[in-house]
Amino acid sequence: MKIIRGLQNLKPHLGSVVTIGNFDGVHIGHQKIIKTLVNKAQIMNLPSVIVSFSPTPQHFFGHAQATLSSFKQKHALLTSLGVDEHLLINFNASFSQLTANTFIHEILLDKLKVKLCLVGDDFRFGSNQTGDFSLLQTFNFEVEKTPTVLYNLDRVSSSKIRQSLKKGNFYLANQLLGRKFSISGKIIHCQKQGRTIGFPTINIPIKRKISPLLGIFAVNVELNGKIYNGVCNLGKRPTVGGETILLEVFLFDFNKQVYGEYTKVIFKYKIRDEQKFNSFLALKEQIKLDVKNAKFFFGL
């Protein structure tokens, strides 16, 4: 999949099949839209194009939400679904004032030469969100409304998944995502304070500004083709005065140097919320209990 960063890098198309959205998490509802997009594009022998905005309009207007996937993870998911191009438009003050009609004329028609546009049933666009499905239908290209995907009679949405993760309901979150929720990244050096109390950890920085979940969890870790069990802390580590969110994982029966390796942490069960302790000794005793609870979950 080709990533096009900014309208200035978008070359004029001869035709395209387009859908517009952030697609955070690429959940089962998104997957249905994207599979339809790719199928229609193949039938019409045109490139399939996803149009997204960076930052998202919600973030730009001060309503930032926790993201369900990193950009790297999203790129991999979209690529696996067969999307040809991902256009990332810089959402700034100037772009936020673009009318719906101007967006259609200058981007969809002039640049992308859209032949078919697929949008969700609640899709709105343009300044003051004046653009919708009905407006798109007044132009000289096909428009199709993608049906809402339901799970147990409820609409599948990124918001529903965020709520499930926050509550520790990984079963529901995984069903809505169509895969196990995970966080991936490169293992980094850190302060190594865990090893001073007998719990050395592998550490993964969290680049997203808001995490969809925080706390202590039983996890699986995929590392160098193997799967390990462990317990992790995802948070700011208030006991040691941490200021940024970090993912720290204590792996059971593990003693290897893996700095710089890429790993995936799969969340299985929430043990408790993160809390501040009065001393390292109190933290150590709590970690012992956390390890015991995680091992009980895994049947170890």
C-alpha cells in the first residue's frame, strides 16, 4: 500500500474508488467497508484509496481520544486488506474551513477523479459538517452507503472498543476488533529499577498521546517467534515519579538481553488499576501479588 502524505504529494489520478475515514483500530466494521472498497476497485480496474486526516478533526478541535492502533499497526492492517493507496491530508486551520462542496470539487473530483465513493451511514464532512451522503449524491459519480455492522445487536464502533478496553473486557474488545488487542514496539533501555527489586522488565515506549487502557495486566508476549507469559504495568509509574506512559513487562522464567528487538504484547486480563506506593518495598510486595494473580490466570 502506498502512503501519500499531504495533498502536495498527491498526483492526479485517472480514476479511483474512495472511502473517507480515520479507521482507528480497523475493527470488523471498518474491515467490511474496506473489503467492499477493494472489491469494487478491482471490478472497475481502478485504485482503491482511503482518505484520512492527520491529525484527526477530533484532535484538532480539542477532543482527542485514545487511539486503538499505532500508525504502523494500522498501515499493516490496511495493507493486509489489499488497499492500494492511503492519502493522509494535513488537517489544519485552513483545511478546517474548507466547505463540503470545495472538498468534493478540489479533492474528490479534480485530484482523485473519483468514480465511486463509499461512506458510512453517519458520515459528515466539510466546515461545520455540512456535507453528507445526500450532498455526495448530487455529483457525477457513484455513491454507496455502507451498512452498519452489528455485534449482539449493538453497532460496532471504535468508541465501544475503547469502553470495553477501559473496563478490562478483552473478550468483547477482541470480538469487535476481529483480533486480539495488542501493543507492539521496540524494546528500549530504561532506568532498570525493576531489577533492583527482583523484577527486571522489558520496556516499550507508548508513542500515542492517550492510551486506551491503563493498569496492571496479565499478558502474552510474542518475541523472536516465541510466546511468553508475563505481567505488565501500562502507565506513568507514579511510585518512581514517571511522567510519560510506558509499557513495562515482567516475563516469567525469562533471562535474555533483547534490547532493540521488536515485540508484541497481547492483553489477556486486567489485574488492577495503577497506584502510587509509599516505598519501593511496598511496590515490591504488590508486584509479588500481581505476579501470583497473573500466574493463577495462566494456570501456572
